[in-house]
Amino acid sequence: MGIHERKQREKEQRRKQIMEAAKTVFSAKGFNRATMEEIAGEAELSPGTLYLYFKNKEELHTSLSINILQHLTEQMIAFVHDKNLDAMEKLMALKDVFIKVYEYDAMVLINLFHLQSGETLKNLSGPVLNEIKETSADAIGAITAIVQEGIDQGVFVERHPVALADIIWATYSGVVLWVDSKRLLNNEKDFVIQTLETAFELIAIGLTQSDKP
């Protein structure tokens, strides 16, 4: 391994080290109360080192969200082009992926949805902003492909596939954010998964309703 390759690997390992520390601190203290100094302490690095990798706390927080969005997109792409599944089976597989990603890391997923609807995007550097835009486009693209396949098969109603994909994504994010917020009143129960199951039942019914009288 050459010097350049070794330095690149060390840089990536250091970046991963910082992100793992950030996840721990954000989980314990929340975004607003967490500081870069505390994250640096958790990573056993100097605060100045963090700023070599991330512009600010918002960018570090966003990088965690990008990771889970990439994970979600990879899970979807794995079955989108599976010829052994029809469109409805892919829609149900999509539901399962949504639930598994929520179970995998609910906190970071919730942060992702807050990010997409908040002001944080304005504080990101160009490369990070482009990365989240591209990854979001890939995620919506995968959902759109499933919807388009259902339309082509005559299984789903003929509506603009991107609009339908946006509705599915908005339902996912809306359910996660809304039901999670209700835990402020009762933190002993988590109804996100049950609500997502119901939401997809209704989406499937809506997608397959005939336009003909």
C-alpha cells in the first residue's frame, strides 16, 4: 500500500471515529446541548481536529443522517430491479425496509427527517449539501421506479409516479416524526411500527383503486 492510499485510509478511519463519537454524544445530550468539545473528548481528539473534517456541528450531525439515508437507499435498490417480485410485492418490501431502518437507528432517522424540513441545510458546505441532495434523489428514484412498474403493469393507478413516490416518502417521515413526538406524553410505548403497517395498508388500497366507475 502506497503512502497516499495509507493516508486516505487513516483519514477515513478518523472520520468514522468522529462520527461514532458524535452519535454517542448526540444520543445522550441531544443536538442543541451537545458541543464539538464534548464530541472531541468522546473521540479522544482535539476540537481543532474535528474542524479538519467537518465545518461545524450541523455538518457533523448531517453526515450521520446522510449515512442512514445511504443505508436506506442501498436496501431499496437491492430489490427494486428484482424480476422475481411484482410491484405490490416490492411495495411491501419497501415497507419492511422502512421499518427495519427505523429499528436500526431511530434517532438518526428522526434527525434525517428533521433535517429535510428544517433550516440546517443553509449552514452546510457545498459538498455536504450536494451529497444529501444526491442521496435523497436516489432514494426517491428507487421508490419512483417501484411505482412506475406498478403503473406499467396496470396494478397501480395512473398518476405522476414522482408525486406518488413523494406521498409514500412523506407518509414515512410524517408517521415517524408524529408518532415519535407523541412519546413525550407516553414514553413507554412506541407505536411507529404499527402505524407504518397501517399506513402501508392504506397506501396499497389507494394505489390499486380503479379510476373507472
